[in-house]
Amino acid sequence: MKKLLFLSTFALAAAMLANGCSRGKNNAGGAGVPVLAARAVETNVPVQIDPPPVGHVMPYTTVTVRPQIGGILSEVHFKEGQEVKQGDLLFTIDPRPSQAALAAAKAALARDRAQLENAKIQFDREQKLFGQKLVSQDEFDTSRAGMDALQGTVQSDEAAVTNVALNLEFTAIRSPIDGVTGGLQFYQGNVVKAPDDTLVTINQIHPIYVEFGVPEQYLPEIKRQMRDKTLQVAVTFENMDVPPPHGELTFINNTVDTTTDLIQLKATFPNEDRALWPGQFVHVMLTLSELTNAVTVPSQAVQTGQNGEFVYVVKPDQTVEERPVTIGIAWQGMTVVQKGLNPGETAVTDGQLRLTSGVKVSVKPPDQPTPTNAP
């Protein structure tokens, strides 16, 4: 039994040794460890606030449309949610009461103007007679006072005509801005009261605001950069099927929120394609500056070891070298390598668990991924 056990152990050890030698030979002269790799490229990288703050979309202007005179709402000239232009007719309030009041005011003005003309004739006559000493001072003064009173009455009538004409104009309610209408609060046939009733709210969305907060630590850099240029802002949102909308930073609030340590900012977007909508939540990418000619690799190429970050560089002989690197910012799945890697060099992006310096590799096409933990 002891001899049999010894022979079995010896055979197992010999098999393991032979298998190890075979794998070593295969690695030295075979296809090598399968990995994925990518070349380091030189490009311009924007310096952005990370992580991107969350903002919400706000209308550029909001106007609440209210009636300036009361009456029956005789007609609505738009549909809810419709885009309207400044000056478009929105509502008509029954104009007949105002038309009747205007006619009455004009009639009163015509009557009083006629009486004023007669008073002027009477005053001219009294003035001549007074010069001839044929009428007394009291009669002359009374004639002049009557004429002056009628002049005041005519001026009052003219003001009344202007006021009633303005009320008649107010029966046609027009849009004060370009924008999108909200839900109707009153419909045709309702009686509306001025100025309390809200008829509709209009939001201007061309252009549009995005409001967001950033930590106060970024405030000095933002202010410094804005002295020399306009800071660019882009946004993304869920289920986005258009390119990220781009705008400009246009507002910095005058105080930092002491409860959150955030400073509120606003960016203005043209929004001609209506991609942004009031109340929408978005991720904001504020570009502070730009790194020119920066060396970048896919972020998954950068590994962390006991001595810091490193990458496996594929050499011309298809072996790898573990090379320490100094990394910078990350952007769109890429990481800036400040030191340790040159443009054009190839770095392993997947399969690093089986690698050490000097191991031969076989770089697979990107459409044939190799599991990181493959045997």
C-alpha cells in the first residue's frame, strides 16, 4: 500500500509538471493570452464638473393672462398646448356692452361740444356788450364761467371716450409673448371677472433656461473663466434621441445656499428643436476649460495596484509591460494619462487578470470580447 501510494503521488506530480511546462511553451510560442486592447490617442479633452450636476428646465418667461375687463367669454381662438406668437388673438370677450358704452360716450361728447360752441358765441357777444358798458360785470363773469365749465365738460367727455375705447380694445385678448399655452381655466360662455380670473398661462421656451447648482468650491474657477470667455453648457436626459443640446452659462446667483453649499447657476439654450421642456430634469455638463493634445485611453485600461495606477502596454513582440502611469480626468469613458504613456501605444483593456510583465498576448478584435476571468 505504501509503494502504491508513492507511485500515485509521483505520477500526479509528473503530470502537473508536464502540464505546466506545456503551458509555458504554449505561452512562449503559441497564440498567447487572449486580451482586448486599444491605442492611446491624442485629443482635446474638456474639463467639466464631475459628477455632472442635476438641473431642471425653466421657461425663459412665464406670463399669466388675465382679463382687464369683465364680461362673457364669447370665443377662444387657440387650442391648449398650442404654440402662439406675440400679438396672436387668444380670447374675445363679448364686445357689445363696450360698443354701446362707446357710442353713448361719443354722443355725450358731441352734445357738450355743441353746447360749448354756443357758450363761446354767447361769451363773445357778452364781451362786446361789456366793452360798450351795456352789461354788468356780473353778467360778463357768469358768461365766461359758463363757457369755462363747458370746456371742462368736453375734456371730461373726451377722456371718457378714450377710456371706453380702451375697454373695447380689451375685449380682444392677445398673446403678450411668443410661447406655448397651458391648460384653459375658462371656456367659451363663462363669465370672467377682471383682474382676478386667470385665463391661461403662457411659457416662453425659445430660448429656455436650465437651472442647476454646483459646489461652491467651483465658484472661483467659474468666475475666473467667465472673465475671458463664455462657458459652454450641454445637457443630457433619459430616453434622449437627439444630440445633447448646447447652451451658454448666463447667470450666477448672488449668494451661496448655506444649507446645501451650492451656488445656483442658469444656462440659456436656444431650444429651437423643443428638445427641452419646462420642468424636465437633466444632467448638466459645464465645461470650464479644455486640455489640448491630451493622451487618453479607455478607462478600463487603467488598473490600480499596490504602487498606484498602471496599464499593461502591448510591445511589438506581442508581450506586455506593466507600466506605472499618472492619470488625470475622465471623460466619456476615456481617461487622461498625464505621464507614462505615449500616443499610439497599445494598452490592454480587458483580460488583465492573467497578465504579468513579459507574458505574451493575443489581441482579439473588439467584437470578440474575452471574459476577464476566462481560464
